[in-house]
Amino acid sequence: MQDNIGKLFLVPTPIGNLKDMTFRAVEVLQSCDFVYAEDTRTSGLLFKHYAINVPLRSFHIHNEHEKVEEIKRHVEEGHTIGLVSDAGTPAISDPGFLAARACIEADLSVEALPGATAFVPALVESGLPCEKFVFEGFLPHKKGRLTRLTLLKNETRTMIFYESPFRINKTLEEFIIHFGSERRVSVSRELSKLYHQTIRGTLSEVQNHFMQNTPKGEFVIVLEGNHDK
């Protein structure tokens, strides 16, 4: 580790309920020289709520590559830098991995704080096995989607996916085709928010629910692994 006081903190932020912000996360962000945020407007509201008076800089999927060197340079110069996504833990289906890797490769200090992430509560409340699981995040929209689903057909661990309200019905239909209509699934939406809801059942039962009820909010799909003899 280089002999300086610079450090990159990856800080989780609430996925819906502002009360899920940890005391330590607030303290660390307040101690930063700069904080890079996926959306400065969204993070600005959070910072105002917790009286975090630290300059925000933009860091999102469209400028991530060019900002990585900038972040690394600030840490090398001895600055304490924070990195947050709109909601949840940076680098989990959000920008953050490239910045962390660049600093680690430069032998700089990197620390990820524990905190909110959507897939953990969805998995725990699914009723499906939690001791072994695989996190898939968002499936590819086009190229590579069929290949990925084919590879997962014989996966024995519980599988976790993220999905939007606009694609949830299509995804459940594809799951029925590849995994069978009787495979058990748990679908959570609006985790930690007012309309937090989890629907459990077979793939055909859960698909039928969302065919009759307009999907709203962001979704986490927890799918049973393959246990065919």
C-alpha cells in the first residue's frame, strides 16, 4: 500500500427507505473531499436530508471510463473520495467496479462499506434456499440473452435477477420456456418502500399474477435452482 492518506470509499445508499442509511455511511460521506455519484440530483436530495455538505461529481455508465483516472489521481494525491450509486451498493449492477479495480491495481486504499443492496432482502424473504446462490443481475436484452438462459438451465443454485417493470412479463415467459412452468420463483418489487410486495409461487402462477396486475416498480426475481434427478 502506498504511504499516503488517500482512500476510495464505496458507500451503499438506501434502495427506497431513507432510514436504511447507516450512521457510518453518513459519517464517511461527510468526511470525504469529493463524492462521485451516479446521478448528482438523486444523491443531492439524499445529501440534503442528512446534511452532507460535500461537493458532488458525476460518475455514471456513460462517463465511467474517463472518470476512473480522475478518481485514481485524487486518491494518489491523498484525498478521501466517496463513490455512490443512485440506490444500493456501488458496483452491484451499477458503476463502481472500474474505479475500485484501478485504485487496487495502483496499490491504493479501497474500502466498501456494508449496507443496502436489493438482492439480499429479496433472497432472504423468498423462502428459497439461501446457503448457495448465484447473482445474475440484469440479463442481456438481446445479444447473449438466449445463450445465458441456456447455460443457466441446469444451474442447481438459487438464481437472482434484476428486471424492469417493462420487461418482467417477457422475462417470466422466457423462464417458463427454459426452466419449466412449475419451477418455484419469488418476485419482489419496491423493496423497503411503501408498496413493497413479494409474490411467490410457480413460474406460471407468478406470471399469471403480473398478467392480471400491471407491473410497477423495480423487480428482483429469485428463481429456484434445477433439482431434477
